[in-house]
Amino acid sequence: MSETSKLNFLNNLLDQVLVIDKSKTICFANLNAKNRFGENILNQNISSIIRDPALLDNIQNSLNDKSSSTIDVETKKPNYQYYKVSVMPGPKNIFNAEETVIIFFKDLTDIIKAQKLKSDFVANVSHELRTPLQSIKMGLETINDGAAKNDKENQKKIMPLIMQQAARMENIVNDLLSLSRIELQEHIRPSDNVVLDEIIKHSVDLHRDLLQKNSITCKIETENKNTEFKGDRNRLTEVFNNLIDNAIKYSEKNTKINILVKTNENNIDVIIKDQGIGIPREHIPKITERFFRVNPEKSKEVGGTGLGLAIVKHIVNQHRGEMDISSEEGKGTQISLNFPKN
């Protein structure tokens, strides 16, 4: 088989395939490997792509004694991925390398995530829906055969509480479904062209009524107009809807929200700063966890589900971005997002 035929064969495989030489430098990557690990992986050491000691040991064994092996490899940065990896000796004198090792990465991330999300979903739903469901049940029992059975005035008082708890359940279910979908696709980087400052302006416009109701002003400042990059418009809208909604709900009246958008050749930075109630320093590392609430009563009062920042975190991860949260009680919160353009 000619080298061109070998290239075509490897490029047509669904697995990610890397060929490395005896110094563990990547001398070939098929199309799926470049899509997953980056276009610039050629001539890089394999340890800069996958930092897994067991994989490196198996590669060394394959170089030393021409053995083949299969191992499981998990990565957590920039997001979670799970592979079944096959390592085997490659042909001699191919891709200008005297000795080679071929590595096949079979991506099982979707299967593993689906299994984990299923168990997490059941656990989260059973815990979070128990309280509003119990409130609805008690209210209906009171109206059906309890103290308010023949009391129209009390029935009128109870019904809004039932509706409120039903709306809370609906919000929790909607956010859980949204989060589950995002987590399943987090490893798939968006490929559409979007203009970030337009998305932010749209999200602010969606909150105009709430801003006016709370007498809060929101100012957007863009330092450079070139905010186009690869992204998912709907999910980025969800990011800024959540962040702006939180900034409004956890701020007092007659305060300000400032949004700064900065861009350079490689990155787009977005800084959202409010003058709200702030977050205690010890809680900041946990603030993006599912259902974590600094103040549960305040969260329920403003209609929070405890899932908003978890959704934001996973969407930012999907865009290979970074999020930083800084806050001071009584003075406000600043959330900084960084998105790579390439």
C-alpha cells in the first residue's frame, strides 16, 4: 500500500488516529484527530496533547518490545472526555520516521456521559422537586377535603401558592433538561460564526422591562468592534440571559450593571460587574455546582433554580472559554469570560 493510500485509509476512520515516532513526536494525525485535538498538533510531543501516565507508559512499552495494548483514558480539561485507546507498533520508515507507534482513540464520551447524566438526573430531580411537590399536594388536600373545602376566600389564597410552586417545578425541569443537553454535547465545539457584542445587546434588550422595574441601569462598552468568532448563538444567548438575570435579581434598586467587551487578535473578554449583594469568598468555588445556593431563601424568593451558573459554566467550556468569578459581600460581583477566537 502506498503512503497516499495509507493516508486515505487512516483519514476515513471514525477513530482519532495519531502516529508518533520514537521521540513521541506526532508525525501524523488523521482528520478526526485534528478536529478533536487541534489543527496544529503535528510535530508536538504526545504528552502535550494527552497527559496520561498510563498511556505514556504503554507507548514506551510498544517502542521497547513491540507490544500492543488497550487502555481507558479520561481527560478533564478543557472538558471531560473518555477514550478507549489502542496502542500498537507501526510500520517502519513511514512519515519520515524509522520507528513508529500508532494510537487509536475510540471516543466513548457520549456513552459514559449519558450513563452518568441519567443517574444524576434522577437524583437531582427527586431531591429538588420534593419540596414544591409537597407544597402543591398539601394545598390541594386543603382545598379538596380540608379546612378550605367550603371556604372560597381561603381557596383564593391557596391557589396562587399552588401556581407559584408549579411554576418553580417547571423552571427546575426546564433548566435540568437544558443542562443535560449541554453536558452531552460539551465536547463538540461550535462551528458557526457569531458576533458576541450583538448577542449581549440582544440579551440586555430582553431584560429591559425587568431593568426598568428594578430601577437598574445597564451599560455596555465595547472597546473593539471585531467580536466575531466560532460559537453557538442560542447557547451564548442563554449564557448572558442567565448572567444578566442574576445581576438584576441579586441587586438592590437604583444600582448599575456594567458590561465591558474587549477583543484582540486571539481572544474576546467580557466582564459583567454589578453592585449587588455579593457572594461570600468561601462560597465562590462552589457557585457553579448544580443546585448550590449561597442563600436558599433569597434564591427561592427571586425564582432561582440553582442551575443557572452551572449551565453558564458548561456552555463556556463548550466554547473552550474560561470563566472567573470575583465578589465581595455588599459591594457586588464581577464575572469575567474569556473566549478564544481560534
